[in-house]
Amino acid sequence: MIALGCDHGGFEIKQALIRHLEERGLEYKDFGTYTSESCDYPVYGKAVARAVQSGECDRGIIICGTGIGISITANKFKGIRAALCTNTFMAEATRLHNNANILAMGGRVTTIEDAIKIADVFLDTPFSNEERHIRRISMIEED
Ligand code: RB5
């Protein structure tokens, strides 16, 4: 189950991702926002982070104008590793190396076409499970 969330700056990408996930037959839960009206990105970043943190959803995708505010929000939750990606290389690397559980993107940065490619790579790439990456990820949680 994939948790989706965005503010008004990410609304178009979220709607395009919903159509794409439906075409792929992947299950998702849409935490809003549900219109293009101006709204507060922390509301949606928190909702997706909580859904992934609790195990209700396996992965999340969050989008605001830049991807910055919503990823800062999600990364305050223990166990959440939200990665702001602007290309498929970053999406692949963050799955392999960081085992990122939330993908963040910027609706004013990334085209819809690229966002779909980035999301596909993020969803389809497994964690490498390599010892050095496991060690580094556990170091993130140490303090
Ligand atoms: C909203 O105008 C904008 O600040 C928001 O979408 C995001 O870019 C914040 O980081």
C-alpha cells in the first residue's frame, strides 16, 4: 500500500500518480490534499509519515512546490527516511543505499512525466541489504 500526500503545489503530480498507479494495479491511499486550493504542506507530510511509520502503508510519496517543506516534515518522524529526488538516479540510489521509505518531489521543480519515471524507479528498486548501508542507516537513528 502506497501513501500519497501533497499540498496545492504538488496536486497535479499526485493526481497523475494516482492514474499511473491505477494503470499499474498498485494499491494506494490518498491522504490529500484533494483540491488545488492553497493549503499547509505539514498536514499532508505528517499524515503520510504516520501511515508509513505505523506500517499502515509500506511506502509513501509526498509532493509540495519544492519537495523541501514536506520532506523536512516527514523526516521528523522516527524511522522515516524521506528522500527528495529530482531524477531517477537519485530514486534508485536512495532505495539501494538509504532504504528510503518515502519519496518526496517538487511540483514546481519536476515535470509530471519525470515524476512518474522517478516514482516507478523508487517503487521498483529494492534495498541493497549490504552491510555498510545497514550500518549507516542504523547510525542515523543513534542520537
Ligand atoms: C507553498 O507555496 C510552498 O511553500 C510549498 O509547496 C513548498 O514548496 C514548501 O516547501
